[in-house]
Amino acid sequence: MALVIRAQAGPQLLETLPLPNIKWICPTAPTRPVRLFGGFPCTAWFDVGDFSEDAPDDLEGLDASAAHVANLLSTEPADIKLGVGGFSMGAATALYSAICLVSGNYGNGNLYPVNLSAIVGLSGWLPCSRNLRNRMEGSHEAARRAASLPIFLCHGLGDEWLHMNMGRDQRRT
């Protein structure tokens, strides 16, 4: 299994875990201005203004990030299982990749090319949650794929940016 996950300590930390059948790929997001930080350039997979459900989503940035991760995984052998995971914004990117997988395409309509077998999200959020039902409605195939995709989500109680209630609410989505 290949798993893409973002870790500040890099792959060295992940490779210490006793999981010999997992290849860790730890990409770093590009530097870009982020509205949440007053437009200050920082390492970010996409732009974020705030974490409310009513906040506009950076669909172009989300699509680019999901495509970057899919491109990294596209070089892996076809006979292995692929998973995507991350922390915070990496978790949001992983969950958005899951949306692309189950709907079959990115938000811009382009086909999603990778077959993911698992999603891991640590202290993250689900981007585009308010539009997710519209994207899934009427597609029995998307509902079947969503129901069969293992997703592991964890969220700490002491998170100052993303409150536990947000994680609970989005779990229902």
C-alpha cells in the first residue's frame, strides 16, 4: 500500500512505525497566500478564508491539490492498494480526494484517475461539505463507492482552529 500523508517530521517519523508493507510519500504543499492568515504566504494545499460551512471553497486550489496527489500515486504499480491521508489541510485534501473518487471527477468536471482504498484524516475538515449532497444525489454508483471506502478520522479536543463540533457535524455528511 502507498499512503500519501503530510507530516512535519517527514517520512523519518512515519518509517519508524512497524508497518513494513506501507510506502510513505510525504509531499510538501506549495507556498501560497492564505486569506486566513491575512494573505501571508505559507505552505498550503489551497486557500482558506475561514472554517465555517458558509465560507467559500477554493475549488481551483482543491482540484489542483487532489490532482497533485493523484499524480504522485499514478506511478505506483496497479496491483497495490492506495490510500491518502493527512493532518489539518492535508486531511482536508485527502477528504476532498475521497469526494473526487466517489463522484468520479474533480470539481471542474475532469475525471479522477486514481482508485483509492483508504482515507485517513487527522484534525482536518471536509471541504465543500455544503455541496456534497448535491454532487452525490441521484448517483447510486457514487453512493456505493462512498459506502465502501474506509475512512479513518481523528480530531483532538484541544484544537484551537478546528473545533470538535465541526468534526462531529462533518462526520454525518
